Amino acid sequence: MKHALSVTREQDFSAWYQAVISEADLAEESGVRGCMVIRPWGYGIWERIQTLLDARIKATGHENCYFPLFIPLSYFEKEAEHVDGFAKEMAVVTHHRLIQKDGKLVPDPEAKLEEPLVVRPTSETVIGAAFSRWVQSWRDLPVLINQWANVVRWEMRTRMFLRTTEFLWQEGHTAHATVDEAMEETLKMLEVYRSFAQDCVAMPVVAGEKPENERFPGAVATYSIEAIMQDGKALQAGTSHFLGTTFSAAQNIKFQNSEGAQELAQTTSWGMSTRMIGGLIMVHGDDDGLRVPPRVAPYQIVVVPMLRDTDEDAAIVDYCADLVEQLNGLDVFREPVRALLDRRPAKAATKRWGWVKKGAPIVIEVGGRDMAGGNVSVIRRDRLYRADGKLDSQAVAKGDFVAGAVAMLEEVQASLFADAKARLDGSIDRSITDIDALTAYFNASAKPGWALVQWAKPTGDALDKVVQWLKGEKLTLRNVPTDAEAADGVCIFTGGAAVERVLVGRSY
């Protein structure tokens, strides 16, 4: 069996990941370290993520807005833990003009800013400043907003989509009158992320609370959805934070309650980014390239006319155009089907394998023989090959394909999720009860998966010792699953009584 990519997952997973990004035309280097050009197919996937997630965010009562890219440094200085958490990643603007000197452009010493501006790494501080103006009374609460934006975090080691200096995301920020309301919001948005990842991206995840050492800087509690990649590593795919009064105290977000007393607002923040595309690649991709779940595919069905520079070509194109028109008149997942007619003057095989590498859910080929028989040749991206290793291209009557297209797209979506769910379920070891067994588990395989172990929830020095030991083993604590069975034994790290179970794994 010959694959479309030059490197397989087994040969070199990292090189395979980069090959998928390149061969599927998702993104390319930009000339600035850690920044990427997102190409139309990659951006089309992001637009689908935006469309579907934005609808879910708005359905929970949030409104979109926009805040500046530049944030005064003094805003960060008001919250010590937050600035400490991001200090090494901040890009800072200090001048507003350049001048020519010795044939080069340099910052003009006369144009130094009175206060440095930080290029947005996250927006809690600047949004908190706005909340302090917007919130005066309990009647002004809750404030529920979201913004789609880019952020900059000066990463030392970068990898496209997974860890880039500049990336795209949405960040939600809310303010509430009580702790209970803010916690309800935090967990509500965690569930929005969980259901979105599974229902739309076909990416099974584990939702839960992050251990203390993994909290967002300044948060009282951080929750995440964790996905497992095909190499056994974890990917944090979305986070939701209960911030308590950390930022409201720093930003003076106060309100007069119904009894007339002044209180600090309880705030939250939550976000999901283009990292989700990196996760999609590593969860669904195969040795022929990307496989995109139909719900987030820019085009769900691509129709490729097999042209041979003969008088028959025009008739084939018309036959295909009629097929696309019929398909685009259908609804799937409560939206119109997205079908494309690929009219490019390239060889049919070149176009076919191009769409296979991009991961289009269904590719339809139509040649003269197909047209004469009233048929189309159907290739499903979720099951590309037959048992004998040959391409699985099925001849189907044109009308029958149209009649079954919606069901087929639903099957592809379900199939990709089922494959990934089986991998996740089979990659979590729940039997490990001591450190030696944990070490042996992660040393036994290049892609062992995760371990769900008993956890005493240590703090302070005890937690630091656990984190340092894990770091030495190249392991991290992922989260405490919300649906994990109750603890009933001894913490494998401290020997103390366990109070919960925590996931341990290698991660991106």
C-alpha cells in the first residue's frame, strides 16, 4: 500500500505532523519565528470552528466585543501573580516611531513611550479595567462577553498550531455577583467546550479540574478538556477559569449590592484557540494526510470531473455541476451541505490525492464511463482503502448518492469520533498504584497514553516535590476528571490518603 505522504506516523510522528500541515495546505512559515501564514483550507477549518463555537457561546447569553491589542504595562503590574505567570512571554512596545541611522531603521530615541505597551498575551487586565467602569450596581451584573482575537506569547520552542508566538482564539470574560454564579458560569463553559470538541470536531476529551500547579496565573480554579493524540501525548484543548476576586480586587471591579454594601465582583475567563486544529490533525490524521470531520470541513463533498481534453469534457462538467447543485440544496447537521466542484485544469489523480491529503470527507470522481451509466465514483475519507490495500472507490448511481449523501456525512462524522473514542478509552490505565509501576508504564512504550492514579491533592512543598519528580520523568498532571470514580486508596506520590484521582501523562 502506497501512501500519499512521504513519512508515516510510525516512522516519525513529529515529521508526519509537519508533513500533514504542508501537504494539506494548512499553513506555512511566515518569515517571523513562531508566526505562521494560515492558508485557505486551514483558515476555512478555523472559520468553521468559529461559526459553530460562536453560536454556542451566544446561545448561553454572551455577546461579542473587541478590546485593544496593546495593553498598558501598569495594568499587569496591578496583579502580581498574573504578570509573573506571563512575564517571560510578553512582547513589549517601547517606541512609536523609527528613524534612519547609518543606513538602517532604528527606534527614534525621541519617540519613546511614556509607558510601555504589552502586546496582548490575554485580556483579563484590560477587560477588568473596562468592567470597573461598567459595573456599579448589582443590577449591572452579570456581564457576559466574548472576543475573537489574536494574542502574542513569545514562545521559545514553537510548533505550528500547537505552540506559536501569535495565535488566534476566543476569550470569554464574565463578572458575577456571587461565587456560586461565577462557578456555575465556569463549569457551564467547560461543558460548552467538551460538547463542542466531541460533537463538532469529533475529538473525545476528558473534562476536569487542573491541579494547583497547572492553574492559570491568578485563578482560584482552572478546568480543562484534555484530548489524547495518536502518539499517546495529551493536548489541552480548552480551559475555563474561576478567577474569584483576584482581578476584581486589582482592577477595582466593585458593585453596590441589594443591601447597599460594596462588594467585589466574582469573575471568570475561558478560551479555545487554533491549537484545536493541531489537535484535529493528530487525532484524525492518517498516513495519507488529514481527515476532517464533516461538521468542521470547509467543503464536505468535493466533486472532481475527470477531464481528458475531449468533446465530452463539457458534458461531464455539466453533469458534475448539476450534482453539486443538488447536494448544496440538502441540509446536514442543521446546515446546508457544502459541496464544491473542482474545475481546475489538473489531472484527475492529482486533484483526487490533493483532496485526500486535505481530508475532504467525501471525494466524488466522475468520468465519461460514470456519466454514461448515470453513476459517480465515491471515496470516503474515513475508510480510504479496501482490505486488499487498494483505493476504496465505489460506483453509485447519481440519484442514490444524492439521496444518501446526508446519511453518509453523518456516518463519516460518527466514524471518526468512534475511532478516536476507542483510542482514548483504550489509552487510560487505571490499575497503577505505586511510583515504580507508573515509571514502568511510561517507559514501556514510546506512546503509552495516560495513567489515572490516586491523588492526595498536596499543596506547598509537597506539591513542588511531586511536580519536580514528574518533570524529571517528562510527565505532567493533566486534570482531575469530573466523571472519575471516587478515590479509595493511597496517593501514589505522597503516601497520604487519596481524595481524588488525577490523570498523568506526557503532553504538548
